[in-house]
Amino acid sequence: MPQNGPEVLGPTPRDPSQLYWDPDAQTMDPEARRELQDRRLRQLLAKIFEIPVPLFERKLRAAGIENPEDVKGVEDISAIPLTVKQDLRDSEAAIPPWGDYRFTDPHRAVRLGTSTGTTGTPTITLWTRHDLWIEYESAARTWWRYGHRPGMIVTHAHPAYLYGGGAMLSGAYEYFGFLNIWVPPPDTDELAEQGLRFWTRVKPDIPFMGFSTGRFFEVAAKLGIDPLDAGLEFKGLPGFGLGKGMPLMTAGAECYAYVGGACGQAPGAHVCEDWAIVQAVDPETGREVPDGEWGNLVVTTLDRDNGLLRYDLEEACAVLREPCPCGETTMRALWGGRFKDLISTQGKRFQASELESALRSVPGVSEPTLEWQLVRPRPGEEDRPLQVRVERGASASTGDDGGAGAGDLAKQCVGAVREALGIEADVKILPRESIPRSGYKAARVVDE
Ligand SMILES: [Zn+2]
């Protein structure tokens, strides 16, 4: 195998009929895998003291760990304090631009990305070639599980430039051997049209699926493009909340973009345990909650050039360790949403997506897409009806000034929300296109 030829850009070809992308890793004996995790964890801690990595060294010393031999393995890490996003933000602010939590010289990295920065200054993530390879291999396990194979045409509309997600996804697609069509995020109708027109020329084998799927449907309807001609099939994004959960697919680009993948045997997603210790943790005690219960998603990345130790994503996670019928031997994990996205009103807590599922049951507001917003209840106002805005559907009776049908639609929405969530809402029906559109994740929860 040449060490500097084009072959090193991609993985060794697989037999398309084999069950797993990486059988050795995915069906490894769990005890052997635990030993691998223990060894890789000790290597991580050794690097923290040797390099050193001051932020994590402080965390270790706070737990009374003065040298890496104090930790034998995964069993011992509950004592290590958690690190949250704000710690990284503070570190970068105190010692700009990189902070004091890097394991490698930034000049050894080949890619940089910033977080979306919806709250506070975005933090910077760095990947070396080795870090990217771990992400690409992890993603490949998932796509292979789905039945996708190299040679298929795939498409996405992730944001680019400083936000690292789009480059990461494109890189992972190309590494796997997909033909990758990267269209612009549909921020405007013109940009959405570019993507739609291209898909009618080169139709992807795997239909577009993303946060902005609804945008493409909306613009296709305006342009008179049949979504099927553009390879679009609307499956909708699954509703999920703390009660139900969905497979844990990602721990964010800043931590582990492709930490898990669903095998089709519900529930949960198989976790790449050879490259991460994923825990559902009670943040009060730092200890893992019992299997199947919700805790904070805490991830320790293994074998990376840029690692994170006990990183608390402030999102809900539950882990399941029963053997999976698919034959993979890794644990599975469920994701229950971000805690900061939890809405608290009238004594109930729920995810915005649960409200969205309720509204989706009202046909008059969900065609061609459901467009809505809610105003986050301010402290002291949690007992008032939740303020919700919903656009009328394109096919609902239009009554020029929002008149005739609006009252009925509002009543139907109020009823759907009451039934699904047990809360009172004050629903305003708005004309089509009153709520701002987004090419990526629409802002559904607004602070006013
Ligand atoms: Zn499985």
C-alpha cells in the first residue's frame, strides 16, 4: 500500500454484502472493549499531565488525582468534575484565541470550525487528520448500517465557512465513497431554487433529509417543481422529547459529530465506544444514573489528538446495555433534547419539538410546511397561557385579512396543544411567510 498515493485518502474497500463496516470494532467482545477504553483513558490522562493541558489538569487535581496512575479506568472517572461549554468559552476568553484546553499545537490541525454561537461567543474546534479520520470512520459505520454503499449519490445543505458542520459532513461522505452533492442552505428562496434545480438534473440516490427539508418543499411548491422530480420525499423529522427520546446520533461537532448510529432495532443508537466513553450522569453526584434513565450526556473522547474529558453537553441521554438483535456488541444510547431548549410553563416541562408535533396534527396549518414560533415564558409568567404563533397553511381558507378561518384554526391548535401537553396556549394565526425562514435550523423559541 503506497504511503503517499491517492489510496490514503480513502478507506480499504469492503465487500458490499458484509454486515458491518468495521466488524472488529462493532462486534468486539464487550470485556475486551472495556479494557481498550481503560487503556485509552489512561493515555488521555497521561497526556493531560505531560503536555500539559491546564484546564483538564485543574479538573483532575480538584478530584485529588495527582498522576495518571491514580485512575485505573472507566470505573474511576465519576470523581472527575464535569466540563461544560461555558468552561471552554471562559478558557478561550482568558487565553485567546485557543484557551488552555488543547491537547495539540493548533498548527498540527488541518481543520477549524466554530460552534453556531446561538448563546454567547462561538467556541473553536480543531481537528487533525487523525481526528477527522475517527469522525469519518464513525460516520461510515452508521451509513453502512442504513444499507448505504459507496457509489451512491448523496446530498446535503449544511452551512459552510466558519461553521464546521458542512465541511465535516462533506468530508465524511467523500471518505465513505459517496458522490457528494453539497447545495447551499436554503436561506432564501433563490438559494433553495439552486438546490432544487440541481436535484432535477442529478437526482440523489438518497433523498435529502435535514432540518431544512420543509424549506425545499415550500419553495418547490412555489416554483411548481414536483418534489419527486428533485428526489425529495418528505418523511418529516421525528418528534421527540424527554419522555420518548430518539437515537443518540451526535454529541455535537465540538465533541463527537458521529458518536452513534441507529441500526434499525429500536430503541437507541449504537455508540462508538472504542472512541468514546458515553455516560448518562446525575450532574449533582457526577455518577451514572441507572441504565434506561435520563441523565446528562457526558462524553469523554478517546484516541484523539484533540480530546475532551468528561464533557457535559447539557443534553439528556439514557443508555441501554442489553444485547442488540443486530449483533453489534456496543451499548445503545437515547437522546432526549437540550436542557436549555426545555420549556417550562404551567407546571409542565417539554421540548419545543413536542409542541411542534401537536401543531402538526392540525391540517389547516401544516401544508406545505408547518411554520410556527413560541415565546419563551419569562420568569414569573409561567402561569399565563403560552404565546404561540402559527402560519395558516397554504391550502387553508384564506379569508383576506386572516379573517374567517383564523378563529377556527386557532381553536384547533389550542385544542391540539391542550391534548398533547396539558397546557393552555394563546395561539395567533398569521398569514403565510410572516415568520422568518432559515436555511438550517429555524428559531422556534424566541425570547421577547
Ligand atoms: Zn443494533
